[in-house]
Amino acid sequence: MKPKIQDVARVAGVSATTVSRVLNDRGYISEETKRKVYQAMKEINYVPNDLARSLYKNRTHLIGVIVPSTSNPFYGELVSHIEGICNRKGYKVLLCNSLNEADKEKKYWEMLLRNQVDGVIVVTYNRGLVNDNHLLPAIAIDHYLGKNIHVISSNNYQGGEIATNELIQSGCKKIIHINGPSQLKTPANDRRYAYEAVLRERGRDPIVYETPSVAFLEENINVIEQLFREHPDVDGIFASDDLLALKIIQYAEGLGYHIPNDLKVIGYDGTELIRSISPQLTTIIQPVLLIAESAVKVLEQQIENKEFSISETVLPIELWKGSTTQ
Amino acid sequence: MKPKIQDVARVAGVSATTVSRVLNDRGYISEETKRKVYQAMKEINYVPNDLARSLYKNRTHLIGVIVPSTSNPFYGELVSHIEGICNRKGYKVLLCNSLNEADKEKKYWEMLLRNQVDGVIVVTYNRGLVNDNHLLPAIAIDHYLGKNIHVISSNNYQGGEIATNELIQSGCKKIIHINGPSQLKTPANDRRYAYEAVLRERGRDPIVYETPSVAFLEENINVIEQLFREHPDVDGIFASDDLLALKIIQYAEGLGYHIPNDLKVIGYDGTELIRSISPQLTTIIQPVLLIAESAVKVLEQQIENKEFSISETVLPIELWKGSTTQ
């Protein structure tokens, strides 16, 4: 049997109300009494029930985090940072992997509400998840979720400009952009708009391919195949994420292209993992730690002040120059 | 103001007790009354409080998952699978990234107890986290945590044998093994024991290097450097994880070794991510999905039956043959 508050009271020689007041830090309790209660808790191995206290205090210190999947290193690193920061601030993370399915996201959102989370951080793709008059503190990372949701993103437009210019400066004549489904409402689309604008400024025609899926690689291979079939003379590719870029390099090398002599490739995201195991890949680094810090900080302000800022935080990006664009 | 159970009762024209009985599925309630209650909940946007029900039912459906970090793709994939399976079974996952720090693991464990989790899945390195007479259902993945904890692992000994034999069959004369800190009590040490046994059977001397850290790459570079300085004639390396193997290949190529002509390398883990972006790496595939399924299944049995099996589940591994051992 788990020890109860009454057992602590009996061992400490005080009333159950006194134990409860010590645990919840309510009213005046002498240091001597506190010491006796803590001593008794230790003696009988009593664990306070945070759940019961959450209900009493109307604050659970639970943060829901919805991501497509921690299998993807970008989300794996983001979640690791978010959880670490939350932990230091006394929050716990309820993790939800939505696999980009609208239906799952909706169910996760409802589950988080039922579990009285203090707030939610959402990295997800489907609009309409949240209705406009929701009352729960929530932050969206890199996606527009609803008009009352604060968005944290990195400077995707600048990232797209830098990536495209890097290929131009490396001497590429035919530069193609490949990205995720464009019907998704995400600031990441700015990467594509920047690519298109930079090319048009130079009187070139943008060519864009769209993958059917954002997170999973195997579904994207047909699009890569189509790209090389339709444009065998491509000499520069700007991929909207690093996994896609690495897949393209693999495929192109299989066709006999030499990287970077025949074809230059630049990716996007620049996670610690990819920079460590594939440092040769030129890419745009998103500030994953800074994104996590900003998300938790703004969410905490909403939780503390019950104030919903309706704005956007845009964080700086950085070029990682590898040998795939030399 | 959040709608309360009393508001639902008022709108449905029934008592608060009746609403509570509908929500908790207790006692006889007519279909007509249920319909009215659900209709009222929808009308006023009432969200049932799972937390309050958890306390009442003494089951939270919360599962704590402690891993070193979801930044590492092995743990990122494992956590994604565990959470997905838990979700389908109606469990929620409280995620904890311990960063391999004993102190953090202890604090997470206590936090999970205070939050009344139904059970814990632990992938962590420090013995002594759990005392032997604990009462909480718990599963350890790939690590020995305490004498009452069921361990799920894949067949590390066989994996070590297959990896070492793969290098021998590829013609390697001087095969070195490099792995994580051996003082950790983990079935993964079997990979090393198998390597040593296979070499000794052939009258060869095993040479083993140990990295200071299991999860983070940068700390391991000095050991790689030492290995090549002390054994420039090495022609086969069996690394205990894929990230280490890829780092070794990078380092060796920097020194002018041609892979696989001068040096053959085999890794371990074979996550979906690494097989997708570095399919050339020969490796031993751990069955990540199967590990996740087994862990949740055994944990659920413990939760349902309050029965603590003290045994070990050993799952099959598989060779992924790339070009780094050709």
C-alpha cells in the first residue's frame, strides 16, 4: 500500500491538515513542525501527489508539445531542447507525435485540453486545429495556426535568399528548388518565394518541385526521379530540408553526377546531427535552441499574465558552407 | 471562465451528480439522458477534466519515458514509436531527456512518481536509480536498472559476432572495436564480449577503445584520433553506434584512407534515418519498432496485473550490408 497523508500525520504526530498545509505551503507552520513532517515523509517513503495539488491550485505545470515526429532530427533536437528548458522551469512535457495527420492533431489537442495543460507548443501543419476564441496559451513554431496564436520562426525569406545566392555565386546556371507541399500555411514557404524572387531579378525562370510529404523520405523519391528525368541539365538544387538534400545527392551520384563539379546542392535546417555526420553538406542553419527558448519564454508569459500576444518572432539564420556548393 | 460540470447540468436539465456519472460511466443512465448531457457539453464547450478523473480512478494513463536525448536518432525513433503505441492504447507520454546525468535521472524519476504515472520506460545508464522494492511498473530498455526490472534488449552478443565476422570475411587483418564507457551496466557490452571472443577464437588479439560519452559526438573525437595515431595500420573498425562509425569514416578519409579499400567500417543501430541518408554504411539493425512494442506490451501487463516479471526479452537483430565493408 502506498503511504497516505494520514500516515505522514500519524508518524509526525500532527494533524493531516497540518501535513497538507506544509505540502502546499499555506498558512503559518513552525520550522520544527515542518522538519517533523519532512522527516516522517522520508521515513515512510511518502511521495506527494502533484496531481492532486494541480487540481487544487488550478495549475498543472504540464506543457503539451505536438510535433510531426521525433524521428526527424530537426524535431528530435527541438523537442529535446524544449523539454530541457521546461524541466529547468518546473514544467513537464506531454509529447505528441502527430505524423502530420490532421485527425491525430485534433485528437491530441483535445487530449491536452482534457488533461488541463497550462499551455501548448505546436509544430504542426494543419490549419483549423485551434478555433479563434480558444483560451489556452499556445505557441506555433514555423506555422500559422490561427489568428490568436503567436508564431516563432526563423528568417525563412533571408534563408531562401542566401541559399539561392550561394548557388548563383558557385556558378550554377539552372537552379531548381524542391520543397514540401505548398498548400501548407507555413512561413517556410518564404524560402520558396525568396528563391523565385532572386531568380526573377536575374531574369531567370524559377523551377519548383513539390514533395508530397514533409517528414518522410521514401515518399519523396518519385519527385526526385521526376526532377532529374525532366531536367538532366540541372546544375544547382536548393532543397527545403537537409534529409531531402542528402537523398538528392545520393540519387544524383547514382546517376553519375559528380558533386559539386556537375551539380551543387544546398539543404536547409542544419541540425547538430547533420552538421556532425554530413559536414560536407552546405545548408542554412535554423537556430533550434533559440527557437525552443523563445517558444517556452513567450508561452510562459502567456501562462503567467493570461495575455495573448498576437505577433511573430523571427529569429536569425546562418549559412553553413560545406563542399557540396564549392 | 471555463464551463464547469454545474453548467453542463444546468443546460442539460439534470443534476451535477448525473453529469458526473455519465462522464465516469458509473451506474445506470438512460440513453436519452446521456444524449442530453453530451449535447449540453458540446453546446457550452465543456471539456472533461481527465486529471480529476485520474485521481478518482487511481489510474492516470500517464507513462513516463526517460531517454538520454531525442536529439540522438536512435532515441528519437524509439520515443516516436513508444509514444505512437501508447497513444493508440490510450496512454499519454511524459517525456524526460536525462542527458545521461545520474542526478537528472533521479529527479525525473521522483517527478514521475509525484505525478502518479501508471508506469515508466527507462533507457538510461545509471544503476541505482530504482531501489529494489519499488512498486511502480517499470521497463528498462537495453540497460540493467535493478533486480526487479524487466529488461528489453536486442541480441547484442549475436550482433557483435555478425559485425566482427563481416569484417573478417571482408579480409580485414587488424580489427579494432570502439564503444561507449564499459563501466555502464548495459547488455550493449555483449557486443564487445562477442568481438573479443570471435577474435580470440582465431588467435587474434582484440583491441578496444572506449569513448567517454555514449550520446554526444564531439567528446569522442579525441579517442578516434588516438586510435589512428596508435594503430595507423588498422584495416577494420567495428563501432558500437552508427554516428561514431560515420565520424570515424569522415576522420579516416581526412587522413587519406580510402573506404573500403584501405579500411572497412561497420556501425550499430541501423535507424531508419541513417539507413536512408547513409545507406552505404554497413551496420547491425536493432529492431526499434519491435523494442518499443515489447516495452509497452510488458509494461501494460505489469500495470493491468500488478505482476512484476523479472526477466529479459531479447529481440532479433539484422545485418545491413552497405559498401563500407565490401
